[in-house]
Amino acid sequence: MIEITITRTDSDKIQAFEISGHAFFAKRGKDIVCAGVSAVSVGAINAVHALTGVTPVIEHREDGFLRCTIPEKLPEDIFEKVQLLLEGMVISLQTIEEEYGKNLTITFKKWEVE
């Protein structure tokens, strides 16, 4: 199962997301659930960078793990654009979850300040 965690600040803004696991919907290379999640998440990261100039902190591994963290202390107007793009990603992922809930799950948690 693909596990997606969306981490929000106390003010309910997206600060990070993490994706791990495999859908096991179909054989490798034919798994539309994995492909959809990958396209939506990587597309959102690319859109954030291309449209706002913000470079998120990314950790990506060959096993399918992806973590994206938004830099703190962005100008408010840029931060709001980033939020709109990430909220669109969440809606797209929730749409996939509605149809393929046996293959992925989305959870939300609060950002823990280190």
C-alpha cells in the first residue's frame, strides 16, 4: 500500500508531504495507481519550483520514498502560491484514494517544530 502523509502547520498550511510504499495494483510498469501518485506528486513539486521559484527540500530514494519539505519563512505572497499548488496536489491524491483506497491511504498530521 502507498502511504501518504501530509504535514500541516498549526495554521493548517502544508509544510511537507511524504510518500512511501507500493500500490501493488498491477505489475511494475503497469501500475496505474503508482503512476498516478508519482505524476501528481512530482508534478506538484515541479510546479512549485517553476511557478514560484521556490526549491523545496527533497529526499527521494529508489524504493519509491519521497519527502518534500517547503522552506520556512517565505514571503507571504509566494507562500500562498505554494499552498495553492500543494492543496491542488492533495485534492488530486484524494481523488485517486477515493477510487483505489485499497492501494493507498492519506493521513494528515501537525508539523512538529524541532
